[in-house]
Amino acid sequence: MGNEFIFILLILPVVVEATTQLIGDSDIFGGIREWVKAKSKFFNDLFSCKYCLSVWISLFITMTYFGVKFFVWQSLPYYFIVMLFIHRLSNFYHLIFDIVNEYKLYRWSIIMGSVEE
């Protein structure tokens, strides 16, 4: 159970974050995303809110991960709690990635001379 706990804490939130960025922001899915948004108000709202999109992706990935291994109806509250935990942790990872990217952009602008220290 120790290795699985580490997997849940480290890998699944990264998968959720990467999938959210891929589906919500990438040019690869841009055409499909715009087509789906035009077909349904629900999907239009979903793709317009990255936080909402990450909740649904977290639900899908959690249910896929646990559903493949074992699925018991009585464990649904456990799956829901794990899903929320994975979702919040992916949001924390997103925040860390944003801070690192902003710092890199700031340092680059100092190097290029567009911002003074």
C-alpha cells in the first residue's frame, strides 16, 4: 500500500494537471474543443472554466484508476474523497508550476534588459 499511496500523491495529480492543460489549452485539441463547445452549453461552460474541467478530469481519472483495480459500490465515498484530494493537489501543483514559470519569465526579462532589478 505504501507505493500505491506515493503513486496517488505524486503521479495522479500530475496526470490530472497535464490532461487539464492538454484538453483545456493546447492547440492540438483546439478544433475539437471549439466544436464541442458549439454543440453544448454544458461543455462550453466546462471548457471555459479550467477549475471545473480539472474536477471532471480528476473524477474520470480516479474512477478509471480505482475502477480498473477494484470497484465496490460501498466505496464510492472513499473514491469521492480521493478524487477531491487528487484534484486539490493538482491545483497546488498548477500553482507551483505558475510560480516557477513567472520567475523564469521575470529572470529572462532581467537578462534581456526589459526590467530593472
